[in-house]
Amino acid sequence: GIDCQGRSRMCCRQEFFVDFREIGWHDWIIQPEGYAMNFCTGQCPLHVAGMPGIAASFYTSVLNLLKVNTAAGTTRGSSCCVPTIRRPLSLLYYDRDSNIVKTDIPDMVVEACGCS
Amino acid sequence: TPRADRQCPACGEPALDVESHRELLLNLAKRSILDKLHLSQRPTLGRPVSRVALRAALQRLHGPPQGVLPEADGGQEYEIITFAETGLCNTTQTRLDFHFSSDSSAGGLEVQQASLMFFVQLPPNTTCPLKVRVLELSPRDTNLTSATQHLLEVNDSGWHQLLLGPEAQTAYSQGHLTLELAPEGQVAWSPVILAGAAHRPFVTARVRVGGKHRLRRR
């Protein structure tokens, strides 16, 4: 996947960190100190559709271009910049009865983005 | 999801200014965490645990192996630490009360393993058979009766662990567990079960939400 930088408008992963202290949640969430949520943004031209992380081989690009040309006029604009790899977020927190809970919430952190 | 005009929302230029965009993302993050933890709002802490107790409890526990991801086809797993509230406490017995969360006692919760951790102080070079009774409310009155009991051989001063059996599942379903620790037989001295901040007894449980339901359906 590609991380967003500069003025590129192609599909990329934008880092976004939620600091629990900043939002006043540090009193009930013991660990970690924040949540690296991240999100996907950017454009997905049709010739990169179906290429997770964009950086696919030359052959995949050619195949996708052929696919686009064949399907032109029927499926225009249906490709989205979406998460392709995610990982869980481990949380250690107090619940409402002051029990301490540890859990892994699946699919919370966006690791990489690509065109659907 | 593509919009009606076939434009993917993630592909276009942000329609909001930077501050509103950030506010939106923060709210999304908060909502997402609360939803995944099955909470309608952030908990407000009624009975905060001291940092010393928390540190002691965490040091006693072994975390899951690093790099192991939760199983994709099961329910979400939780590890829960519940600190005891000591009730009746004298040289011959100590009673411990545990209150589990109301959301833990909701249906579909499967206790995979639960154990009691407690700190015993013994005179040097002594051993002590210790009886741990699991008490439950009898159906007709409010008296506590002994449901099951475990016998432990305590050889040393320090932290001790007792694996709880099926009674842990019952306790989590009912939201309450009462244990009684007492030395077995006639002993010239009595062990002291310490319950101060750094030695506060606790129950640790590994539970799964939704696992049973999925298994039944399959």
C-alpha cells in the first residue's frame, strides 16, 4: 500500500491518530495511549481497480486496462479506495463496574489501502 | 459504498474544512470503539481501583502469545480482571465477594478459563492446607450455602492461583461470586490472606462472546 504524502491524489493510506488523553478517555482506557485509526483516501481510476495496494505488476495493469476497455460504459466509476489490510486493536480498559478488561477488537487499524 | 452519482466518497475531495473533518473522524473513532465493546456510552468509574492493585494484578498475569491474532470464525475474546471486595475477615476465614458486570452476565458469554489469585502470608518453613469454598445463595432464602469446594496445599508466602471450574460460568451468568477461604483442620497458627491495595485478591477470566451461539448454529 501507499501512504499519503505530498499532493498525490491517488488512493493512499492517511495516518490518523486519536490520542485518548486529548478526547478525555485516558481515565477508563488503561492501554494503549491512543488509537492509530488511519483511513483510506484518494482516487481510483478504473485501470487500477481490483489492485490491492496499487503497486501490482505490469501484467496486472495490462489485464485491468483490458478489463476496463471491455466493460467501458457499463461499470463506470464503481471503484473505491478501501482498506485492504487491517489489524486488531488491543485494549485494556475499565468497564462500568471497574472490572479491568483486555480484548482485541478485530479489523480496527487500517494498515494498507487499495482500489476495490 | 459508492454514492448514487457513482462517485466513491473516499475518492473525492473532502467537502468539509480541516477542523470539521477532524471532528468527524474523532467521532467516528469513538463510536467505532464503543460499538465494538458493546457500550452505549463511555463508562464512568464508580469504584476506581488503585494503581498499585492494578500493577500487582497485571504482573501476575501472562498475556497471550505475541503475534497471535484472534480466530476469525469465533466470537470476540476478552480477559477480565475483577477485584474482590472483602466481607467477613478473621484469622479463621476470609470471605471474598466479586461483582461481575451486567453486560458480562448477558447471554452468549462463554467462560473459557477462570482463576482466583490471592496472596497468603505464612510463618517461615510451614505449609498449610487451605480450603476454598464457593458459596451460592440458596433458592428459598438469602443464606449462603456451600456449592463446591477446593483444597489447596499452600507451601509458601506469596501469590497463589486456584483454577475455578464450572462454577465460574454460573457466577458470570449470575453476575456474582462469593468465595470463602479457610485453613483446613487444626493449625496452631493461621495464614493471613492479605487484602490491602497491593495484595487485593482478584479473579481473572478468559471469556468469549458469541462463540457458543456460532457453534450451535453450525
